[in-house]
Amino acid sequence: MPPLTISRLGHANNIVGNIDDLREAYSGIFGADFFRNWTNPAVGSANSLLLVGDTCVEIFGVVDPRSVFGRYVSRYGPGWHSLEWTVPSQLAAEEIAAERNIRVSDRAEGYAWLHPKDCHGLLLEVSEAHFAGDSRDVEGWTPSYWADEHPLGIVALDCIRALSAAPLKAAEWLAELTGTDVSYDEVRPDIAGRAVGVGLPGHVLEFLGPDGNGQTQDMLSAHGGRIHSVAFAVKDLDGAVQYLDSKGVATTRGTEDGRVFLDTASTAGSVFELVPGR
């Protein structure tokens, strides 16, 4: 069967009850470039598109608690919701998914969502769409501001992380779907975890699962098998932590020694990790 061709990570989707809280976190902590803000009464949300480095994020805030997003936040809480992949052909992407018995759970004009039960817990959106105002589409644009001028010194998106009870199986499924290979398979002893990553255009998708009893098992039990966090690589981790401290943003040890999680009280409930640049 032909693989699913991904042109780039369109955006990661981040959901929260009050969008102003999340907008403030992205602006105040990450220096995000907001290039579109709007409301979508049809689904009861307020939305923003933004860039941090060359990573695009769409944030959803609940306007109507009875909406699909309102019910989601009520059930799961705020955090990372799904990924949008830009594909050369949405029709071809849907046909490739169907060949693998991956259901389409919903459609809108120009977009299709693949069912998380068929995708190891991932809610994946496929679309040909590009976004007006997205600097990534401007010839000659670079994300150098975040590496060279912003105090966090973000040099790259390290990974988007999903929790999984079977991380190797999930990674092998994703590699087969996308016609690539498993990029790494690492034990994370500090959190009793096993991390298996798949490199895709513009991003790495990492599945983290338990390796015995410990913090990863606790995270999986509390959060479930879905997207958990986004990790950014920074050029000077100590300097980044000092900057966060000056902003009143606490940090804790991340997925291994030398990495840090940002306190979710400062990020409207979403989990971010900073790791040393490689």
C-alpha cells in the first residue's frame, strides 16, 4: 500500500477553557507571533493561529460549554488536542487511510479527521490548506528571532509527545503509515519510561510509554493514550530557566535529567518541555 505523504506539520491544536489565558501564556512566555484571531460560532470556539519558531499552533477557547470543545475540556481538561498534517491531496490521504481501515471521524470543507481509535489514540487532521498570514509561506522567512533574540532561545521543535501503553507498536504503525522508519528507541530511566520517535517533515512524533512502575505509568493513567506535551529545543537551557524564573514560571524535571517541564499553572494547563538543543 502507498504511504501517506505529509508535506509539513500544519499545526498542533491546543485547547483551553478561556482562550485569553492561553493567548497570554503564548505571548508572555514564548513571544508568539499571532497571525489570525477569529470566532467559530458553529462549534462554539474562539480561535487563534500563531507561530513559535517555525512551529504553528492553533488554539481553541471554549465559548459555548455545550459545544464539542466545551464537552472535551469538561471531560479531559485543557491541553493538547490533535495535529493537523498538510498533505498534497486530501482525497488521496483519505483513500490511503481507508486502505488501512482508518476511519474518518468527521469532515469539514477542506479538512478530514482520522479516528483516534484507529490511530493509537492520536486525533489527526489532514488538509491541503495553507493559512493567510502564515510567515512560513513567505519566501526567505526564517524563525531566527526565537533563537537569536527571544530569551528562551528556541532553536527547534524537539518533538510532539503522545502517551502510549505500547510505544514501539504505535511508532511502528506510524512509520508504516508514513513510509518512514522509527528514528529512536530510548529508555528514560528517570521517569521509568520508554520513548520511541518517528521523524516526519518538520516534526518528530514521540510515543512515551511505561517501562515498569513509575512516573510514566502515572502520567498514562491520569492522561490516557493521547497527545501529552510539546518539547522545544533551546540553545542554553540554564539561560532559558533563568528567564522563566524571572517571569515567575516554575519548572520541574522533565522526561530525563537535563530537561524541564514548565509549570502548567503558567501555561493555562498545557504541558511544555524544554530540552537542550542537539
